[in-house]
Amino acid sequence: MKQPYDLDPDDRADESVRKILLRLFGRLRENVARVIEDVDTEFLHDLRVANRRTRTVLSQIKDVLPASVVDTFRSEFKWLGDVTGPCRDLDVFLLEMDSYQQRSKIDDGALRPLQDFLTDKRRVEHHRVRAALQSARLQDLAEGWGRFLETTTTKDDEPPLASTPIVEVASPRIHRAYRRMWKRSTGRDDPPPAAVLHRLRIDGKKLRYLLEFFSDLYTSTTVSRFINELKQLQDILGGLNDTVVQLALIDEFADQRDTSATTLAAMSRLTDAIANRQRELRTDFADHFALFAGDESRKRYRKKFKAG
């Protein structure tokens, strides 16, 4: 959900970016204890979203904050993303298992060994997450990041675009992010290979986050339309990524365990169900991306953000 950041087009870029980052930092911190307690899987999801959004600001809005500081914290926030990713992947698979079983009419008991495997693996991964969130490294990250965000940049170390009006920084960054997505699939195979879809998923998140961060700067409802289109595209690309991870987890289970004929048959049906979902999502992707990357969409993005 888009959060209002109360930005004004004429605000200094560094002040606007710090305002966004402070809001995200608060969201990240409030979820740490909840993830450690492990009372609801959505708290880990929320923490990861706040972390991804923070990383997007640091990677996409350049020459606004001191580069040396940005590089250090980018590395640390990447570490946090890497250590929490596997647990979230397992959460998603376990949450979707019932849906797969119902669609394929698979008996609960037949997949119990696989579910037990996923649950055990998830327990191990959550232990890693909890250890990371209780570590000195995370504490140092939080304390250092908080101090940096509350410290005003001095004239001596002011980056080139720090005092530039934020709209003049945001607009070309948004247009560039759109162009990156558009170019990613141009001239590629149809449908694009998995590696291209993976990059499109990441690029799409960055573009959507930029639009949400800076939507206050634009009066038109066009930005809301862009965001809604990206949400639909992201759902498709996220679903495709989930299926790739899920099939890999099934293969991992099959390689590690001796299973009964009943479980093997159920796993085969589960694999077919996931593969069918992949095909459906690829068809949906082709339809949605054709609109997103079409001439009309390119004109709308260029008109809205190119001049900035």
C-alpha cells in the first residue's frame, strides 16, 4: 500500500530522500520483534518490503546522499535481504500448499512427508533469521543508519544533487527505470527466458517503489494508473518466481528422502499443478507486458517524466 510521504516538488532532494528513508526505517524496526516472535508470517513479509524499498532508494536515487555512506549501508541491507529470503520462500510455499492440493485433488496425507520437510526447513531458516535480527550486526546497522538519517549533510560533503528540487531528480529516475524494463525484453525470445523474467520482476519492484515514493509530486491520476498496472504485472512475475522456487524445493526433497509410491504419485501431481500455473502465468505476463511496454504506455511515461 502506498504511504504518503508529504513531499513538495520544490523540496531539496536530500531532505525528501531522508524523509522517505526515515519512514521506511520505522516500518522495518517495528517488525523486528514481531518476526523474532514468529506469530504471523506477514511480519517477515512486511520487514522484507521495507528493506527492499530502502535498497531501492539507495540504488536508484544517486548523487543525493554521500556515496561512501550509501555504499556501506547498501551492502548491509542486502545482507538483511539475503538472510530473510529463504524463510519467506518457504512461508509462501506452505501457505499455497492447500490451494495446490485442492486444485489437484491430492489427499492431505499423501504429501505429509513433503510438508514435514518444508516445515523443518522453514524452522531452520527462521532460526537463521532470528539470529540475524538479534545479532550485533543488525544492532550496529540500526544504530548507524538511525544516526545517519538524523544527521544533516554539511556543505563540505554535499553530493551534486543534494540541493536540487526533488521533482527534478525523481522524474528522470522514474523514466529511466521504465526504460530499463522496456529494454529488458526487447528483442528477446517470446516468451522470455526465466533469467529475463527474474530481472523484470526486480526492475518492476524498483519502478513501482519509485512511483509510490514520489506520487505526491504529480497531480495527475496517471501515476495511480501506472502503479496499478505494475501491481498486476508484479503479481504475475512474483507468482512465476514462486513456482521456480517451489519446483526446486520439491526436487531437493526428492533427492534427500526415500518416499512411498503414494507420496511420489502425489508429488508428481503437485509438480504438474505448479507447471500448469507457470504456463498460465506466462500467458498472463505476455498480455500484461504488451500493454505495459506498448507505444501508448511509452508515450504516457515519456510525457509524464521525460521532461523532468
